[in-house]
Amino acid sequence: MVKRKGLSSLINFIGILVLFLVMRSAAANSVSMNTLFIQIGYSIIMAASLNLACGYLGELPLGHAGFMSVGAYTAAVLTTKFLPQTSAVYPLALVCGGLMAAFFAFLIGVPALRLKGDYLAIVTLGFGEIIRVLINTVFSPLTDGGKGLFGIPTYATFTDTFIVTVLCVAALYMIVRSRHGRATIAIRENDIAAESSGVNVANYKIRMFVISAFFAGIAGGIYAHQLGVLTAAKFDFNRSIDYLVMVVFGGMGSLTGSIFAGSALTIVQYLMASLVEYRQLAYALLLIVMMIFRPKGIFGRWEFSLTRLLARFIPALRGEPKNIDRLNAEAVRPDIPVYEVPADTPVLRTSHLGIRFGGLQAADNVELSLSEGEIVGLIGPNGAGKTTVFNMLTGVYQPTDGDIRFLGRSIVGMKPCEIAAVGITRTFQNIRLFKSMTVLENIEVAFQTRMHDNLADALLRTKRFRRAERGARQRALEILSVFGMQDMADQRADSLPYGMQRRLEICRALAAGPKVLLLDEPAAGMNPTETHELMETIRVIRDRFGVTILLIEHDMKLVMGICERIYVLNYGSVIAEGTPDEIRNNPEVITAYLGKNNPVNEGVGGATC
């Protein structure tokens, strides 16, 4: 019996082969068609590579043609001045062009991508202009400066370009359909939630930006060896905008859209070659029309699948493969960490913890201590600093005073992804899900630090990759089953009811395998029935997953009914600590909630914060 995966791959190969034969026949009968198809090839690579940075990562490079120029000149200089004059060196020249473009992307990406805001757009815009100047001046002994580099071997053929284009698009597809792609999309959706789930946001931004530039460099190499002559003026800002229009037109976050737009708009450019001044006008009008009537692009984030299309007519392509039991048995699940809690040592403890924002002391001398297996509440009036404390515990804010020790080890100075990796995860006061991803994918993102397949495994679809992916799915479904959500696994996160979105966020926090789980107002927006169910669920989580829980909550019935100890925060300082009964009758707590002159003296059990 042929595996569904093998049959799917065979169908895709046949589809690509048929497309190649049709285009090859057209190219063989016309020089102009051959030229057009080569232009379509490198345009698709440029659009798809830019889409990785724009559509999937959520950044905005405005000088992508600069990386194309680096790849073009690197490949052309190698084949013109250093390598033997034979087409056998052409693949090597393309790879070298891609690597040089990736190197420049790394140099500008490391500082720019670690900053918030539009710095990458500004830096890449400057890079695109600077590199043209460098080509004409500093590197002129190699590039022949403003005269242009002539005599470049025209190694680019339709067949070679078709193969390289397919390989590049396939590689990008493999990347975005892996845990690395899930992490990249999570950053686009919500970088704070992604980092708190274990994704190293800075590293992934740099990695995907460098990969994007690598493929742009390969496209540049094809361009150089098709044209036969290079001038730096060809890689100006307008060319970068051309490729950005392709991404927007096809759909930001859709490789199918990049293929379609790269092909369609290149044909338009080809037909309007004698009307260059009107082409820019046409592009501007196209962008305006798209933004008004189809802001997500033609394809949005949808991807075409030949297998999915044919599955409607071929029963063998539907459902799981026949050997599903063997595949499940071979699956490698994400690591479940084992935590050693030293004797008489709190799982989590803060000492004199504080933070200032300019002249504002948001938290001061906060002393918390959580023992293994406890459910502890952190309450206080609005603005007391509860979420600020959570942000310090998870590395979102770095404290200006004091220390935080987890299992006896200081975690001050760690990034949120590192804190998630060592064993502290959280939910958020305002739900931060990856809304365009499915329920299952939201949870799989949190396995980032618990999986061991690498980028090469994803590109080659190795056995280790397949086992890891199936194991992640199994583990995610198990976590969902604790909340009765396994039947919702393939739904989009933003399609869930509010209460289910809250539960999904808790599932994602648990997926990272924490020892301490921080819940920030988990019952917010829930009705009394849902709140009661949540109380039972929290107990199940503590017992089944062996976690210590610290929760912020305004619903006093939930806090008093589930917490074993409670800390009360007011104006950034702890004013009381004790059991629910002790807190309910504490005069300082009553004053904090009701005010000094309020005659009501019923405790905070009936108060809402």
C-alpha cells in the first residue's frame, strides 16, 4: 500500500513535470517567450522571499532589491573574473550570490531587528541606496563601477531557471510548514505572546530575514546571467517597490499568491516594456485598488494544494495513511522536563522586588514565596501593580531592584523565552492568541524549546522531522483533551467563543511544560457557570501537570474558593499575606478595597476589584 504522503508527493511531482513540459514547449519555439519565462522565474523567487519577511514575519524591508544586487554582482564577478568559463560553475555562483546577500542581511539585521518599530524599513531603504553607491565606488575594481559589468556569461536557461525556482519555492514552503514557520507566524501575530511561549523572537527575526535575503541573492544571480550586463542603477528603490507590490497583490502570507503575482505582474511589465513611465502609475493604481477592495491580496493567506484538489476525486488521498498505528508509535513527543525542587526551597521566590518607570515606582519591595504544588492568589485594587509583577516574573520587564529565584536560581536578566524554557509560563490579562493559526498550531508553538528537529530536517523532510511533528500533534491533542477541546483542534483560534479562547491560552501555557504557571485574570469575561468549571479545571491542572499556580483574579469567589494562600498588593507593595479567611478579615485589605471612611465592614468577600 502506498502511503498517503508518498502518493501526495508523486502527484505534486507529476503536476510540476506537466507544467515544465508545457512551458518548455512554448519557450523552445520563441526566444521572447524563453526570456519571459526566465524573468517570471526570478520574479517569483523575489516575491516569495520578500513574502517570508513581510507576510510571514510581519516586517517591512523596503530595499529588497539591494540584496538582489549583491547576489547579482557576486555571481557575475565570480563567473566573469574568477571561475572557469563553463556553465558547470553556474550553480556555485548562484549559491555564492545568495550567501553574500545573506551575509549583508545579517550585518544590518542584527541591530535593526532587535529594535521595535519601523527601523528595518528605514535601514533596508538606506541599504538599497548605499549598496548602489558602493558598487560604483568602493567595489568598482571588481564591478567596473558606473560603466557597468559587461561580458557576463548568459548561463541562465529556461530549464535551469525552472528547476531553481521550484527548489527555492519548495524550500520556502518547507520552512513555513514547520515549527520554524509556526514560530515565525506567531511572532507576526503577537511577539510578546510568542516570546512568552518559548520563541526566541530576536533570533527568529534575524534568521528569517537572512533566509529571505539568501533567496533574493539567488534571484539576482539568475538575473545577471540572463541579461549579460549589470549596472547598479537597475536595482533602485522602484525595483524594490515592484516586488513589494507583487507580495501585496498576491497576498501577504501566501506563497501561492507570490507565484501568481510574480507571474502576472512580470507579464504586465513585459507587455509594457516600452511604457515604463506608465508602469509605475499602473502599479500605484493597482495598490490603491487592492487596499480598498482586497486589502489581504488576491489569495490572502490561502495556499493552493494539488493534492487537496484531487482528493475530492481520489479516495486514496483522503484521511490518514493506512499504517497510522505504526506512525503514531514511532512519533517522538516534545520533551517533558523533570524539575528537581531542593528541600525546604520555594519553587519561586522574590526578594525586595521593585521596578521604576522613570520617576514612577510601580512596584516596591515585593516579597512572594510559592511552595511546590500550591495555588496562590495575587489580588489588589485596579492599578495595584499585579500585572507588573507578572511581567517581571516572566522577563517582559526587567526589575530595577531585588531578585527573583526559581528553584534556587536567579532568573533576573533572562529573556521571556529563556524563562519559559526553564519552567515559568503565563497567560495574559488581554487574550494574546495567534489568531490566524489553528487551535492545534497555537499549542504546537509552545513546544519550541522541547523539540529537537532543526531547519535542515524541515527542508529535507527527514524522518526526525516527521516523527517530531507527529509527536507534537499527539501531545497537543492530549493537552486539549484535558479541557474537552480536542474536537476544535483544526478550527482557527479567532473563531472560538471567548471562554474557549481563555482555555486555549491556558493550554498553550501548559504545553511549554512549566513548573510555575501564572494565570492573569483567567475568569475575566466568563459567566458564573464557566467560572465554576474553571475552578475545577485549575485544580485538575495542578494535580495532573504538577504545577504551582499563581493567579491574578478579580472574582473573589474564585480566589477565596480555590487559593490556599493569598497575597494582597496595593500601590505596588504587598500589604497582606495569608489564608483566605485571614485575608477576608484583614483590616488593611478592607481599607484598601473599601476606603478608610466606608462604614461597610463585611470583608472583601463581597467586593469586586
